[in-house]
Amino acid sequence: MTISQDDAVASARRSANERGWRWEEPIRVTRSRRFVFFGRVTYAVGTNTAKRGCHGRFVIDGEDGSILEAHWLPR
């Protein structure tokens, strides 16, 4: 069973707080699959999408909500 978009955002926010990264709105969430019609579901969550710099980018596993990738993009 896949997690919801809200659960993915909560997981990304928790991860940002653990790393000491700022969480800035607005955010963008995209849901995708490994292949077009099948494969593992992932969510990509990006923070501060309206401005340059200080972006957090998280890729979350859609099955268990674990963080697959976390990147801080200062500029």
C-alpha cells in the first residue's frame, strides 16, 4: 500500500528538521513510478520552489515513507 502525499511531505519535513535544514514554503510534490505503468512509487518533495537558493530536495519511498535521497541546494 502506498503512502499519501501528505505523509510524504511529513516525512520530508521531519528529515529536514533532523538535518538542521530550513523548511521554506512553497513546496512542490511530484509522484512518479519507476516505469510508466508499474514499478515502485516515489515522491519528490522540493522546498522553497519560488525562489533561488536554499532548496531542500527529498525523494521518498512511496511504500514505507523512508528517505531515499536528501539534498541541500544552497544556490
